[in-house]
Amino acid sequence: MSNLKERILKDGQVFPNNVLKVDSFLNHQIDPTVVKEIATEIHKHFADRGITKVFTIEASGIAPAILVAAAFEVPMLFAKKSVPSTMHGADKYVTKVHSYTKDITSDVIISQQYLNEDDVVLIIDDFLANGEASIGLIDLVKQAGAKVAGVGICIEKTFQPGRQRLEEAGAEVYSICRIASLEDGQVTFAEGN
Amino acid sequence: MSNLKERILKDGQVFPNNVLKVDSFLNHQIDPTVVKEIATEIHKHFADRGITKVFTIEASGIAPAILVAAAFEVPMLFAKKSVPSTMHGADKYVTKVHSYTKDITSDVIISQQYLNEDDVVLIIDDFLANGEASIGLIDLVKQAGAKVAGVGICIEKTFQPGRQRLEEAGAEVYSICRIASLEDGQVTFAEGN
């Protein structure tokens, strides 16, 4: 069993509405041992795809993404949820991402100069549930004319439609840990995982 | 010369009001080679201080902080600028941080359970200018009764008062790269750096 699954069973907390809290090792406090193992596995899976860039969204995606980028020895780019002062006037790609937990839709932005048609992009995120964030990142990659090599996920909730939406968008999804159910406060992993 | 200084000279852009844009390798797109070298140097400097936790603030601090935490083999904690759904009801430490570039003061939050009086904390941030973010993080460490071992910074602007404020708060500051001036659009490094 991976470090990540062990830690989910030991330290994960299940909240109402299928929320899994992993603040003690992935989302607020981060255990570098867990994230390095995730990065190593994702690198191994996508090693032969010619990845030129790792792409995520602030803030929780950054820690796994920089370790994945270090494994591939390519730059990591993170999309921003607001426009910093240094990006005013720069050409941007913009997409909209809906947050189900906060029930708001926000613009998500990158500078145009860091993605182009020569890039082969690996998208990284901490969670895959409804797939909103990853769909938004795929849209930004497509606006840049770049190619999506796949989506690497730390924790997937297989009972929500994220994977189906990403696959319908043409992206291969690889998840380190797949959760089939959080019913009755219990974590049940998907079979074959 | 360090990778970081070379990249600042090669790819950094100076904007009005002493803004140094390093979006191509540190703040938006991140070069893992540069950040790993930063983490290695900061680890070497603070190696014998008994660090138990690395602490930063979202979002730009996360990439250097997770690599520093990996070098120390301790957890990394990042302070949040808003309260996520999984933190509602949890006991929090809260401080206020002023952003000079955005001219707003915001609450910055951590869950109480991830810092305590046994912790020896190394604070990491990408920039040190007026010191607002690091002062806020020091305040959170002190609220938890933990000890500040020091502050590790990627890029310090020595012509702004950040270092003095942190030292007056009792924290040792170690910066990988110290910039003495950005006048006339030119980067001038501090002597002895």
C-alpha cells in the first residue's frame, strides 16, 4: 500500500457532502515524503511522453507539481486565481472554473508567454472530483495550441464525474489513489487500486 | 554566481515602483533547478538548528518551501489567505498581512493543530521587501508558542525595510540573493552577495 493510502486511512477525515479532509499531510500541512512518492509514481507513468511542461493551479497543486517537474527536469507553470501587479498589461489566456465547495465561478489566468504550440503538458492536481479545475487547465492548454499529455492526480473520487469529463475531453487520467466511497464516514478505495 | 542570480540578470524584468518580475522562473513559471539550488543552500545554512517544521504562505512560497522541507525531512505548513470549507469550525490562529502592491490588508490563517510549543520553525518566502508576510508568519508562530529558527528568503530587496523589521522581531534572515537597487531598470546586487 502506498504512503498516500496509508495516510488517508490513518489521518484523513470524512466530512458531510463527501468531503475528505487531508489537511495534515496534503492540503495545508504537507508531508514531503508522501508528495515525493506521488511525484515519482506520476513521473514513472508519463516518463516516455515527451513532457515539456508541468501545469497546475494555485495553491494546493503547487507542491506535488513542483516535485513532478523536478522529476521530469522541466518547468512548472501554475495558473493564478487573480491577476498580480506584474501581469497587468501582459497577454493572458483566461478560463472560468466553478468551485462546488464555495459555489462561485472564478477566472483562472496564465500569461500567454509560458505555453505555446510546441509544449506537451502534464496537468497535476491534488484532487479530482467534478473535474472543474482540470477542465479549466485543459482549456488553457488548448487556447495556447499546446498538447495535453495527460492529467496526474493525487486523490480521485471515482463516484464523482471528473474522470469521465477529462476522458471525454481527450485526456488520459492517472491517479495515485482512487476512492470509491466516503459513505458513513468510511474511506473505501476503488478495486484494482 | 548562483543559478538564481544568473536568471535574475537574464530573465528578470524591472517595473516601476521597484517591482522585479521573475514570473518566468520563480513566481508563475517555476524552474525546479533554480528552486532546488535555493532549497539546498537554505538547508545547509540552517541544518544544525533542530528545525521541525517549514512554514510559508500561499501561493508563491509553496514551491521553495516544499523543497526546503524535503531537504530537512520535516513537514511543510502553508498559511492560507481564505478559510477553506474543511477548516470551518476548526480552531485557528489568525493574523493580518498588508499587501503594498494590492493595497489591501487580509487575514492569514492556519489551523491550530499543526503548530505547537515543541516546534522549531523555519519560515520561507520568495521575496523580502517590506517584510509584511514574514512578520505575519512570525506572529502566527508566536501565537502557537513555537520558536522561530529563522527566515529563509529567495530574493531580498535590501533597500526596503523587511530585514530590519524581521531582525527587530528577533529572527535571523538568510537570503539567497540580495538586491541593493532596481534604479533605472537595472538590477544591482548587494556587496558581499
